[in-house]
Amino acid sequence: MKEVGLILEGGGMRGVYTSGVLDFFMEKDLYFPYVIGVSAGACNAVSYVSKQKGRSKKATIDSIEDPKYMNYRNLFEYGSLLHMDMIFDEFPNKTIPFDYDTFFASEQECVIVTTNCITGKGEYFYKDESKDIMKICRASSSLPLLSPIVEINGTPMLDGGIADSIPIRKSIEDGNRHNVLVLTRDQTYRKKPHKIKWIIEKTYREYPYLQEAIFQRYEMYNDTLDFIEKEEKEGKAFVIRPEEPVQIRRMEKDVHRLTALYCQGYEDGKKVYDQLIRWLSVEG
């Protein structure tokens, strides 16, 4: 398999859909040579490259009922709706161990996307250049207003989805003429303009280019969807996504609804697997 990228969208807890798809891929021993992920997609990407089937599910659905995991009290105690220290320190280093050795020894390329708060542009961290991979995933997952800024090498970073929600163009730039995408919204979805500009302007007044990126995100996102549709029609992209609108919130806590979405991802991965293998044999 050559020149084929795997692109993983974020979407908060909607990322459990991607977890299901990737767990099926791992069962089938299907590993792409290049993986790029954003936010929740970044967290899924690293567990996929470390070959830890079920780890992402344990770190989301199986942990969501812990009262510390996600609540508004965290905003006052830790500055984040999600307990980021739990997710990106306690989980990978203690309770849900991350296999760093397998991850860094993998021949797969893994790229994590963040947004540079100073420039408002995407920053791309490659596996072999990113020893503190969990801190980078934390930055990629740090949502505006709901999480504090994370400094990487002295540079303030936030959620990668602000600057590059679905990094297909970056994958192409890195040499992947064909791409498999796992998206967390159905085909009819289009993003709308940001509604609370004054809060963004007040909170990030030091970062005018970040503000601009947040306000223009919907245009970037919708333009990328149009580009993906074009690539798909030309046989250069293979898209896996929910068939119907996803009825869970970005910060959903209902275990049954999250489990159903995970299972949907798993079943969708299974359903398209033979078609995907045929596509790869021709396009890859």
C-alpha cells in the first residue's frame, strides 16, 4: 500500500464513531502507512498506530461516568470542561497504559494537527519529532473557551480543528495521492458561522489571527467538504462516515448513546471493508 493516507476528523465525543471503525481495522490487521488526526481524531490515531484495539473506547465510553472526567466544576478547578490531566497523563501513564514503545517503533507515519494561536495556522507534528506525544494530543484536543491554551516548545496551541478540521490537503502535500477519510458527521452536514464572537474576541484579544481563524472556520470546513466530494468523485478519496445525522453532542455523557455510535462505526467499517480493500488494490 503506497501513497495512501488515513485522515481522522475530530468532533469531541463523536470521535467514538472513529474508534469503532479503527477497532475493526485493527481486527483485520489493516494499517495505513500514513495517519493524520485532529483533536479526538488525534487521540484515535495514536492508539491505532500503537496497535491498541479498544484503548480509545476505554478512554472515552468506559470512563465517561467518572464524575471527574467531564463536568462544569472542572472549568473552575482546572480551567477545562474535560479533566485533561486525567485523560492525557493519568490514563496513558497509569490506568489505561499507552504503548509508547510500539508507537514510536512503528513504521507508520503519524501526524497530529494543532492550531498556532499566534499565527492562526495549523501546526503539524510528526511522530519521530514528537517525543511528548500526549502533550501534543492534549493541545490538539483543547477546545476554545472550554480548555486552556497548551504551550508546545514555547508556542501557544489550541484545537487543531480551528485551522484544519479535515487535513486532506496536508496529506496530499505529504505525498498521498489517495486518501481514506473517517468523518464524524453525515454527508448533509455543513458548519455554520460562530454565534458568540464577542466572547472569542474578549478571551483571545492577544491573538487576533486566532480569532480570525475561529470566525472563518465554517468557511474552511465547508470548502474542505466540497473538495473531499470532488476527490471522491474522481476516485481519489474513500469516505467512511455516519449515514444519518449524529444525534449526540460534542460533550455527550450518555453511555448508551455513545456505545451505539461506537458500534455504528464498527459496523460501518465492517460493511465497507471489502469495497475498501478493492479500492486500495486499484488506487493504492
